Amino acid sequence: MLSKKKNINIKINRHVFESIYKELYIELCRYCFLFVRSEKTAEDIVQEQFIYLWEKRDEISIRNSIKSYLFKAVRNKSINYLKRKYANIHFENTTEIFDITEFYTPGHEYETQELEKIINLALESLPDRCYHIFNLSRYSPLSNKQISERLNISEKTVENQITIALKKIKSYLDKNW
């Protein structure tokens, strides 16, 4: 017979908090470091989480394992830190970071031309209606809704035709490239 675990709400007093801190601080910092790749940032995040735990100890309801609660909280704080950090990166001056010609070889131009030919052949192999809708969706500033209005067809038909075109182009490329 399987026994059911009972949910026990853990109350955090000073003694419990100190014990948890001593037991988990280093482990949580190492775990956080796996995300943020900075010891200082990892320590800051873990410290913030312990401060939050202490300040909200009467409001937070932790069931079963405080360890799993803290690891999940530190993971979420780490992810939020990374989102904030990388949300502000601008790629406007990427030429200062690397020179694109380092990756370019004379064979690239030939490969690019060959790929363009194959893509054009793939497009030409599409049924007329499918080709026309796909062409409008990719090479004009029209939305699917605008294409549907222009051609007097449903927006769902436009989406379906684009999906069909992409599948056929991919299949053509798989066979010929």
C-alpha cells in the first residue's frame, strides 16, 4: 500500500534560518554560478534570496522541502538576471567585434549562387496559386490578412498555402542540395 506524503507547512524561525543558510549557501552559490557564470553575481543572487526568505518568512508557504524551494527560487532569479542582462544588448556595431571577411571564402560565392538557383527552381516547381501566395508573403510588405483580402480568400488558406510552399521547398532542397 502506498503512503501519501502529508504537506507540512515549514515555519522559519531564526534557528531554522541559520541552519538552512549554513547548510545550503555554498551549494546554492555553485548552482547559481552554472547559470550566471560569475561568482560575485551568484553570491549576490543567493544573498538576495536568503534576505527575501527572511523578510517574507511569515508570508511564504513552503510545503515539504525548503531545499527544493530555494533551488527553484535561485534558478528563477538567475534566469531573470540573464534576461535583464541580455535584453539590453545592441547589435548595431557588430563590425567592431569581428570582420565578416574572416568567414568568407571564394567558395562561398559559388555555393551562394548554386543555392539561389536551387531555391528558384524550387519556387518554380510550386503550383501557381501556391507560388503567388508564397511570393506575396515573403517578398512584399503584406500581412497574411492583407494577402487574403487582396486575393479574396480566407486568411487560413493563405497560412495553409505558405505552409505547403515551405514544405515543398524544403523537400526540394533536401533532394537537390
